[in-house]
Amino acid sequence: MNDINIEAIHLEPLGNGIKIYVSDSYHFSTDTILLADFSKPTGRKKCVELGTGCGTIPLLWCRQNKNLDISAIEIQENACKLALKSVELNKLENNIKIINADLKDLKGILPFGSFDIVACNPPYKIGGGGIINPENAKQIARHETECTLDDICRTASNLLQFGGKFCICQRPERLADVMESMRKFSIEPKRLRLVQQRINKSPKLFLLEGRRGGKRGFLSIEPTLFIEDENGKFSDEMMKIYGSYKEDYDNA
């Protein structure tokens, strides 16, 4: 891929010696870090991230596990260029493959029915809903302009082997939509966790895991994850999730 010349980029630490290139258009948020932790693969696994952006989740997965084979799908060419720079910087070419493709059209690009884990941090706003961001890269990331929940769940179902996991994060108001779409494509919701900023706030996010071909019912509801403690500082659990990323960032 050609060098990136669209805007200024800079490096940010992810912990454990891993660094990532980010820009104003392509960066990561707390939601990204939470999904990476929630979906974290253990042991040798074949994984896919749909809509990888600048590649944060594959890099976080590899932070403590180098036994992963990850395909990171992204429709925006400039985001792929940025992600590839980070993969090369961290010498993870044997673990992470950046693929510039539309997640709706992966037949012949990835082998269907062969992956252990698929993760996706999708656009949160329904297509046509909310104020449309005039910057195309941010519009694609936030609104369902390029893909819908059904597109994402259909693709995840196609990619996963029987019993494979699909992990997604979304806003609480879309929980019913996500569960309905999962079941439509033979993915049974199995593990749910709500995320709150602090104890006196409503949930701002949910993390949901489904199993390809799983038996209907038996959804496990995990304790709510609180981002802040009563003093407005990161909770103990958030500090564990951030891990060495937070330490490296404070010292950067």
C-alpha cells in the first residue's frame, strides 16, 4: 500500500510494548478497549475483526497472545494503510492480516465456517438516524451507511465454525435489534454485560457474545462493568482492563 498522506498521524502506546498509529479520522475509544477485552482469545485461535479501523483490537489481542491468526477487515483504504503501518511497526505480520474489503462480500476472500472468534464494533446509529457527520470516514464509523446489523451478523455467521463466538458492542437502546439479528442468522446470544460510566448513571454500552448454532436460551448476565469508582477515578476493574496501556500512556 502507498504511504498515508491524508492527514497527520501519531503513535500511541497500547501496553506491553505494542504501539499504534492513529489520526483524527482513525483512532480508538474506551468502547474498543472493552470489546477487545470481552472478546479476548486464549490459546491458538483463528479470528476475524469486521471493520477494524486503525487495527486496535487485533493489536490488543496480540498484546499478550502471539498464537493468533487474525484477519482484520476494513472497507476504507486509508484506514487499512494506517493499520498496516502499525502491524509492520510491531512486527506482527505473521499474526495479523489487514484486508481492504467490504464485509458484505467476503466469499472467496476468507474461508467460511472456519473461524473461532469474530468481533465487531459496529456503527451505533441506524442509517438515516441522527445528525450525519460530513466527514466520510467518521460517518462510516458512526452510521450504518456501508453495512447494517443484519449484514454484520450474516457475515459473522458465515465465517464462524459451529460453536464459534461472535462478540459485539452496541448502545443499550439497540439490544433488541442485535439479539434479533443474531438469531436470524443462527447465532444464539449467550453472554451479556452492561457498561456504566458510574453507579448513578444509566448503562452507556453493552457487550454481547453469541454462539454459532448455540442452543436457544440460557443467556448469562454478567455483573455490570463500572468505568469509574465513587471518586470519579477509573474503577479497579477498568485499571485491570487497561493494564499496561494506561501506565504507558501516562508515561508517554
